[in-house]
Amino acid sequence: MMTSIRTRILAFLDLAHCQYKVEGNTITTSTAVLAFTADHLSILREGKPERFMPYEKLNMDKILFLLTAQSDKTPAH
């Protein structure tokens, strides 16, 4: 499940022309750091507590909105 969600998020970031960097199982954008583990997705945003979300309970629409809400729309990869 981790791989399919990671692939879906990366595809969305590409389509939205969002700047991001991938290092192993971590994706860093201008608004958040997403860390993929075997059991859950960890989302860290500046000024917010870290969130741990099990893959089964992810709301992809909300995650994608958070990633693009204030992002720089310039491709960087």
C-alpha cells in the first residue's frame, strides 16, 4: 500500500507542477515533509504537530490539498 500511495502523491505533485525532493521514503515539498513507513504516513508541516496516519485511513484529497495550498508552482527536478 505504501508504494501505491507514494506513487499517487508523486504523480499529483508532477501534474500540479509542485517543487519537491525525494530522498528514499521521504518527500519534501515547500509546505510539508512526508515520510512513508511500513504502517503509516507521517506528515510534518511548519508550525503544526507531526501527524501519523495509517494508510487505510488516508484522505488523499486532504493530503493533496495540504501539499499544494501554499506551494511554489515551479518544477525543481
